[in-house]
Amino acid sequence: MAKGKVKSLLLLVYAAVCLVFWLFFRPILIGLSIWPAAARLPMDGQTNPYLLQLISVLYLLITNIPFLLAIFIPAVLFGFWLLRFFIDKQENGSASVGFGKGKRAQIFLLSLGLGLLSLSLITLLLGLAHLLYRIIFVVLLILISIPGMIHLVRIHRSKTKTPPPSDTEQSGIHPLLYLLIPMAALALLAALVPAGILWDHDGRGYDVLEYHLQLPREYVAQHAIIPLDHNAYSNFPANTEMLYLVALLLKGNAIDGMYLAQLLNLTLAVLFIAALYIFLRDIHPAGAALAAVAAAGLQFFYVAANAYVEPYMLLLFLLAMAAAKALPVRFPLKQEHLLAGIFTGGACGCKFTAVIQILPVVALFILVLHTCRFRRLFLFLVAVLVTLSPWLLRNIAYRGNPVFPIAARQLGQDHWSDEQVQRWQAAHRVKPDQTSPDQVSPDQSALPQRLKSLAVELASPSRYGLAVLLALAVILTGIKKPFTHIDYLGIAALAIQLTVWLFLTHLQPRFLLPILIPLALLTAGRFIAVVPPPLRYLVILFAIVTAAAHTLMAAGRYNQNTSFNSPYGFHPLAGWDQLIESQYPFADSDKTIESGTRLLMVGDARPFYVRCEYAYNTVFDRCYFAEHLAGKSPAGVIDWLQEENFTHLYINWYEVERLQKSYQFAPSLTRQNVDKLEKAGLIPLSSAAWQAIDSHYRLYRIPPR
């Protein structure tokens, strides 16, 4: 026991050292004469900005970890209580669960998955009932803890004190996993950078500020989940966003809630990588470690560090695979096809693409690995539908189409015009250009271009290339050994997901993330077949190189995204939300904003940092300002703005022109037409903060009546 505590302490020290290394990365390299000291920082003039960053990081961790525990502990306890309905006690009685380190880890993960999914759906129901209040969720988290605590006490009283030997085997951490800690420490630093700074290749987390965090903010402000005609993405299923909503509610402030949401997402990402190892190590510990190293690549690093939805979705996918018998589970389950259906439905409730990428894969394993296969497959699909149904029923009630805005022409387009439907469909048929997200090229809908895009994703080391190469290295070095049913199913799952991504998506790189699980399954499963020790050592060496390469590339991307147009980054940005706030009008303290200020945002659909009352629309929703600009005189447009009680108008010309090029957005919205409004009385505002970027960002005061 003492030895285990020492190992845990050393592991924490190692992680802390890695974090401090990244925090002081820039001064360390300057001290080593690797970077020039002449490159000034935006925060020069402050006393030791790196020390201030360290204090900020410690403050954010100290003030957010209790809230993380307040979410995760009740979820685990409630999920543990629910899991008892799926544990087969006939073989060992009540002793079939609760003892043995390896078994406990699997129970913890399955319980966490059930508990978080339950919390997401309960949050949805409370939101639909207009009950989004902090006190209600504080009471809720306390109440859902009680059944699990009672169940845990009963198990503790009834268990024998000596676990079977098999329960304690292979319960440690493989040394290869230590290679992931430097990258995890960098991900922690990135998660404490305000949303909207990382990552440039993905619009600097545009989706995060447009809806992953913005929608929970709007729901909290309304104390309800209501139809939002100005944000098309509010119609998507949002299991992950419901957890972010809980974070914002508990913190009581959107900015503070942002950091908690990003840390929550990072925690789910770490748990996913840990779960890969925990469920695969019974196949082979080293193979499981290889699989975890392969999965922790650059694409996963990006979604782990920002408030995206993929880590939660992937964790639920992995738990569904465990319930479907694709992964070894250390205790007997009953009705496991229903449990797999619940987790799969939860994954589909995180992202609609899971319906075509995850559901078929889990269904395939259910069909092949279970007896009474068609009956179990049917019940599995029923469980998926029941778990997903709250989101489908909400859309039916609000939009008349369960998957709106998908299949709008076939199932109903509600308030959308034919032109909006056409723009939505066109935008999701082609591949965004990776150097400038959402820039589209018509010829990329052709099969050769799609195949080229897939080849780039699978071969590039900065995408999924190293994970694919590691899996291929394991498969090819053990090619002489017969393949198992699980191996063949893993290959089939990979083929399904690649085909779906190729033909049924707009080729977004992060949409390929579900392939990490079949790749991990193949990597761990086939490592047993790599028999000659020299070959195993070579594969392990390649895994070490992979982990090092992923870490270096992640550091390079972080450097690039924090460089402020210079070659040298790693500026101390953690906790510095004032930097990103300065890019939006009325984003400073509420106390400095004049009462009655109402801002109309045009072009930019990221109002997350704006503190005054505001209105906006996404590119797919109606832009009433552009419609009035096309149909009214300049004086008439100003009259409309006054009638709607707007006091200020903000136009992001960079976004307007980008969206017009990409999505045929608001053709009437031109600089010439807005210049006419200035002649009619619209008052342009300018300040030191705005003049530097005046050609792209304009703020106007609307004259009073």
C-alpha cells in the first residue's frame, strides 16, 4: 500500500513538473539562448507575467476542481446505483462487483458514463420545464448521490474482505502511459486559455463560441431551453452542452463557467484515454498502452483542450463497445445489449454524426457476438431510440422535424425558407478548406478529391497518420497469426466509419475521431500475435517515437497559436480572458456598460463574451438587418433599428465577406450600403482599441429617435 502511495505521489510530482515546464517554456528557452529575448510580450510592463500566469493557473485549478468533483462524484454514485440493474449476480452473488482494482476501474467508468448521461438528460428535462436555476441543480446533485451512497454502504457490508486473485491482476499503470503526461500537461494549460484563441486551423474554436458554450449561456439567461430561431445549432442534440450548462449554472458566471466547462471536457478526454487502457489491458497490457498512445494524437488533443463534444461522445462509444462484448469486462453483465444501446443513444445525443458512425459499429458487434442476435439487436435499437428520444421529441415539438435542420425538405423545414435549406445542404455536402475553416471548393465534392482528403487524414503525422501507422505496424508484424472474430470486426468497423466519413459527411477532420476505437482495438488485439521479442521491442520503440512526436507537434501548434504573428509563442495566456474580450464590443465588466445598451451583431455569431443585451444570427438563420438593407431606404433601416430598441450596431466585415464567399450569406450586406446608413445618420464609433482593426470591425451608435 505504501509503495502504491509513493508511486502516486511521484506521478503527481512528474505531472506538476511537466505543467511548470510548459508554463515557463518561453523563459526557459530564452535562458538557454534558443529563443531571442528581444521578442516583446503583449503583457510587457507587468511584473513577471509568467509568475502571474502560474498564480492564475493555480487559482483556476483551486476554484474549479471542487466544482468538477461536485459534478463527477454525484454522477458516479448515481450511475453506480443504475449499473446494479445490469450486473449478473447469479454467478457470484453480490460479490460479483466492488472488489479488485481492475474491476473497480471498469465499474467506475461504466458508472460514470451512466451517471453523466442521466445528468445530461435530467438537465434537458429541467430546461424544457423552465427550471434552470442554480439552487435546483445543487439540490439535484445532492439527491442523485443518495441512492448510490446507500447502495455502496450495502455492498461494503455484504462483501468478503479477500478478493479473488484474478481481481487484482494487471491493475497497475504501464510505463508507456507515462509518456502521455507531458502532452496531458500541455492540454491542461491549453484548457485554461480562454476560448477563442486556440486553434487557428479550426476557426479558433468558432463552434465553441457559436454554440457549444453560447447555447448553454443563453439557456441559463432564460432559465429554460427554448426554441432559438437565431441559432440553427440549437436544434442539434446536446448531451455534452448540458454538462456545460451545469458548469455555467454552478459557477453563476459565463466566463468562470467557460473555464470549468473546458476543464470538464479535458477530464472526459483523459478518462477516455484511461478507459482505453483499462478495458484493453486484459487482452495485453503493452498492447493496451500502445492503443492509448495511438489514440492520444493531435486531433484528439485539439478537441480535448477546447469545449467540444467529441471526448464525451467517444467515452460513451467506448463504454457501448464494452457492453457489447467487444472489450473485456471483468464482471458478468446481464441485458448488456440494452446497456450498449443506452450508451450508444447517449453518444448519438452528443452529435448527430454518431448515428451514422457509431450506431452501425456497435450494432454490428451486437449482431455477431451475441446469441439470439436479432432479438437482441432489436432491443438494442429500441434502447438507442429511447435514450435519444428526448432530443427527437423536443425537435418534433419545436420544429415538427425530429432531426431538424437535417432532412428539412423531407421531414419539414419549419420556419426556414427554401433558400436557407439550400444553403444548409450545400454547406454540408463539401469539405471545408483546412487553412481557413468553412472555405469551400465545389470540386471537392468529387470522389477523387474526397479520396485525396481521406488519404491526407490517414497518412499525415499531424492528423491520424501515426495512429494508423502504429496499428499497421502491429498488424503486419503479427500477420502470420490467425485473426480473431474481434479483429475482423474491428477491421469491418473501421471500414464502415471510413466509408461514412467519405460519403456522408463534409469531411471535417475531427469527424474521423471515432476511428480511434477500432484502431485501438486492433492495436491491442493484434499485439499478442507479435511473438518474436525483437519485433515487439521495435513496435514499442515506434510507440515511444509516436508519443514524443505527438507531444512535439502539439507544442508546435500551441506555440503557433500563441505567437501573435511572430515565430515565438508560448505567451502567458492562461486565465487572461481580458485579451479575447477586447476583440468584442461591450465585453468588459457589466458595471461599465451603460444601462439600456442593446447591441446588434452582424456577421459574427460569437457573442459569448458580450455582456450587454444583444441579438445575432448564425450564417444559416435569417439576417433581418440584411433583409431590411435590401428592401428599405437607409432612413427606413435606421427606423427599424430604433423600433427594435438597438442602441449599437457591430459589423464584422471579415466574417461577412468570408461567409458570403462560403455560404452566399446576405448579398445585400456591403460596405457601400452601410456607408449610405452613415449618411442617413448612423454614427461610427472609434477608439484606440478599434482603430487598429477598423477596416474589418466597425461599431456604430444608432441615433436616438
